[in-house]
Amino acid sequence: MIYQINDRPPFKKLLLFSLQMMLSVFVATVLIANICGVNVSAALVGAGLSTIVYGILTGRQSPMFISNSGAFVAPVLFALGLAGYTGVAIGVAISAIVYCLFGLIFSKVSVDAFYKIFPRTIIGSVTMVIGLALMSFIPTYIQVNGEANQIGMLVALFTMLVVALTSHYAKGIARILPFLVGTIAGYVVSAILTLTGVCPLIDFSAFNNIGLFCMPEFAFTKWSAIPMSSILSIAVLYIAYTISASMEIASDHLALSGIIGTDLIQTVGLGKIFTGVGIGNLVGSCVGGLGQCSYGEGVSCVGFSKVASRSVVTGAAIILALLGFISPVQAFINSIPSAVFGGEAMILYGFIALSGAKQIQKVNLDNQKNLILVSVILSVGVSGVVLGGASFAFSGTALALIVGVVLNLILKEKENN
């Protein structure tokens, strides 16, 4: 790490690092808001506030970004359809209680006991699954107007190449801001292609008739009375999805620990981590109307930039929240083609998977139990298999982690191993 958790970069670098991290989480943050149909400006403010609250409750010792989560899309859509924003607020309040209960439980469990349940074999394998699963989103970033486009692919490859060359050859501050440089280069090329009529990558109508400031439509302004009969069904769904998201949170923090070389489970504690995410969810949902979770994009940005400063994460959260109020800047960032982010994701998501592979390198794969654990976790996590039905299901990272933990407890070490 160039900057550790408690280090504070000079203001100019702090601003640039924060902007880079904000850009790394921006696409997914906006995408989830659009999928759920909530106000994007309010969702940006909510995500920023949830990260700030999480930072405060973890004593500013965990450089994790918390933002709008795909893990909560289904319950949010269900609650919105059944009881509007009030239903979402009730669901997230119940979710926060579940998170805090997890926090209480894990605050009583020793770190050694935790690692008996989550050994390096599981940590590394699940981290690989996180990176590999994120890669499946790259084709959707490269689309233009919802369809696959070769020009978009070329822009993504160009952006990726700029990031790679900057990281490898640049000197000074540019070398540690490769994604910011790549974003600017990709945007310039996209603007040229759009203005010359080659491909409409940028929608410049985002800049039409905009003022300097805008007031987001916060979720709490849309609360109203709801029938009591709807609360139980919302509660059951949110409890189930919160348990699933908890597995993702544990995985992300384990992955981040391996990248920065600081054991967050030991130094911060899962008690504070889950409580921080829970209360952050509550605050973020009241403002943005969505559920929040830890972000793999933020983890990979920390790893690739080698900047783990909590000040940078806080700065990124503040910038993201301010974007909900500043119309021109919000219009500019909204106009950045997703193909540009797709090119950066080619490096970011692969970095997460490789950080898990580094953990696996330290594991004895001649040991039959370790070999089985790694094989099953990768297969379950990447294959797309689902356990459950239409109302609730485990899949991806969460299912892989659960299966891995169960297998780890069932398979006993042989004496000759």
C-alpha cells in the first residue's frame, strides 16, 4: 500500500484518489437505482451517507465503500410494489436489526473460532468467485442503447489499454491514478465518435436546460400509511435477503483484508462491521430508498491504486452525495459511456479474482479436503446454480460461501494429511 488506512494523502492527491474511487463505484450505484425505478439523485446521496455512517461506526478503520446493492433489488421491488417507500423503509429497518444481531453474535465469537469456520481455503476461493461473478456484467457495460456494439467494445478496449499503459509506464501522480486517466481518455474518444456521427456513445441531451443545483426526491418525503397486513411479508423477505447479503459482506471484507495486508476481522471486528452496515443501510434507505452492501468495485480500486486510506473512501462518499445536488457535474458523469467503465472493469474485476488466487497459492492443494473445497466453491459460485424459488433464493457468492462453510465443517482432516 502507498497509503495505509490511517494515512491522509495531501489534499490534491486526496481529491483525485477520491474522484477515482467514486468513478469505480458509480456505474453499479446508478444501475441499481435505475433497475428499481427510484430517484437516481436521491440514491447517490443515500449511498454516500451510508458509507460515511459505516466509516464512523467502524472507527474509520475499514476502507470499504457501501453502496446500492444488487443483493436487495428483489426485496426493494417487492416492497415498493406492495407498500411504496414506506414498505422499503420498514424492510430496511428489519434488515438493520438482523445486521445488528449478527454484529452482536460475532462480537462474542473469537477471531480464532471465526477462522476455523472461514479458513484461507474458503476466503481465497470465495474472493475468486466475487471477481469472476462481476466479470459477467462487463458485456452489459459495453452495450450501446441496450444492444451489443463493436464500437463500444473498441472504446472499452481503448480505455483498458490507457489504464494499463498509465499504470505501467506513467510517472508521478498519473501512475497512481490510472482509472481517472482512463476515464478522461475514454470520454474524449467517445465524444469524438459521437460528434462525428460514427456511434452515439454519449447522450449530450443530459446537459440541456439544467440549472446549477437540483433537490433530490428523498425517499422519506414519500412515506405514507400502509396496511399492517403487508408488513409481515416484507419482513420475511428482507430477513432472508439480509442473511444472504451478510455472506457477501463477510466475503468482501475478507477479500479486502487480503489485499491491504490488514486483517479487518481482527482489527475492526465483525461486530462493528455488521452494525456499521446495518445502520448505514437504515440511513441510506431513508434517503435513497434502496438497500446497501459492501462493494467489490471499491475493493478492487483500493487494491489496484494501492491506496487504503479511509480519508479517500470518505472523500469518495462525499463527492457521490454532492453529485445528487449539483446538476452539471451529475449530468457530465451520467453522460460517461458505460463502455468506458466496461474497459476499466476488465482490469478491476480480474484484480479481485487474482487476489483470491494469491490466497489459494498459500493453500496445500495436495490436501484432499482443500482441493474439494476450492473446486466446489468455484463451481457453485460461477456456474449460476440457484438454491430456492421465486420468492427467495441463494446463488452466486452467497451460495458458494454457505456450501463452502458446510463442507468445511463436515469434512474432517485426515491424520495422514
